[in-house]
Amino acid sequence: LGSRRLMSGLVAVSDFLANKIKSSLPDTTQLQTIPCGIEIPDQSFKASKGERQKFRLVYVGRLVEEQKRISETTHCLVAAAKQFPDFEADLFGSGSSEDNVRQIIQDSGVGDQIQVKGWVSPKQLRSCLSEYDGIILLSDYEGLPVSLLEAMVFGLVPICSPMPTGIDELVKHQVNGWIVERNPAAFVKAIQEIRSDHPRFLELSSEARKTVLDRYSMEVTAKKWNELILNLQTSNNSTKPKPTRAGKKVFKLPSPHPALAMYDQRKPGLKERIVGRLLRVFKTAE
């Protein structure tokens, strides 16, 4: 923010980030929170979620330990699979811990319930999200994952670990999702509570979708960008100094900096012309 005095506006994707930088900005800079917007799919919301014979979760992201805690996440899924015969989970993604994840699943004997699907394109992923009931994300920290937004718009209930960032603003415990500590016992208990009350599950699913439609759709975020730009334009016009007429007064400008002389568009004055001519004469004489 070295040139912050020249900044008319600044946009953060979450209130968490906005609060972090608010004190560093001058009063003249407009600070606005505008999250990334996602495209709302054409598929209609299926109210039959949770009525399937299987309760299915999906993980979407890198299969790594740093940030994602994928091994601990896998152990949570394994515990749920052992507790509930109708529980299934698929992991989409790749990373340095992929082999370890596969080994945990194999050693636990739940390979028929939990599968690593590997990396797929965003289009392929969106085409199958409606087949799941919830999405799991037990990271140490996150910003505002697009994968979570895209899952919630299909009515998937987010099951996340507590994170004081974009997740905390997006997922509200027992309102549009579930916040759970990252350990097998707590995770199994959460799955039991979510599955045991079907009407409540449908409320969570519906609220998850509504949250994205109301706050994170591309139309909503585009409107916020438009409002910000119009506000900045109005503010700049009101504070812009009015032009003044110089009349016949002559303003003597300083000489250009030698390093920038080539960019000077001014015509040389009498003094500059005489000096330039003398230099050319002496150069020729040499």
C-alpha cells in the first residue's frame, strides 16, 4: 500500500480480509467486500436429498497435509464408514499425499465405501455434485473456496472445521451447514446428528443453496461491482478540482530530468537552441 494515497477503492473477498487491512487505508479510500461470484447451474434443486439409501459426502481439493489436513480428514471419513454401513464418500483431487490417503483407506477395509476419484475437470465435477448429500472440508485455514460454493448451490450441506476466515462467514453452524472439530469421534457424532433428523437436514440443504443464491451468485457480485464503480465515479467527480484559466501569464517549467529528457515533448526555448547549436559546432570541429 505504498501508493495508498492514490487509491480510490479497494475490494476484499471476505469481511475477514477487509477488517485486516481497514486500519491501513486512508479515509478517502472506499473499502468494499465483494466475494467471488459463481455461475448458478440450470439444474433444479432436488428436495429429495437425504432420502437415498446411501448418505454420500464429497471432498474436493488438493490431497495434501499442509492446510488441507487430508490424512486426518480421511481418518474421519473412515470412522464414519465403519460406524454407518450406508455411508459413502468420494475424494476428488490429487497431491503429494494421495498414496497415503489410498493406503489409509485400504488398511481400514472400507474401500467399498470411500474412493479416491483423482482429478477431474470443473465441468465434470459440477455434473455429478447433485449425487451427493454433503461436502467435507476440515482444513486448518481457507479463503473462500469456490468448490464449496458450487457444492452448496446444489444443496450439499457443508461440514467444515472452525476457521476464522471466509468459511466462518459462509457456513453457520446448524443453520446452513455444520461446524465440527477435526477428529473422528466428533465427526461421527456430527454425521449421526445430521442423518437422524431428515426434516432438519432438508432445512440445512435448502439454506445452503439460498446462501449462495442470495450472496455469492455472479449476478449479485456483479451488481456490487457496478455499485462500487458508480460510487467511486461520483466521489471523484465531486472532489475533482475545477479547471482554472491561466490567462496570459507565462509559467516557467523546470528543466527535464536528464534521464527523462527523451520523453520531454516541449519545444526547446531560445537558450536550449543556442546551446544545442554550439554543441553541434564543437562536435563537428573535433
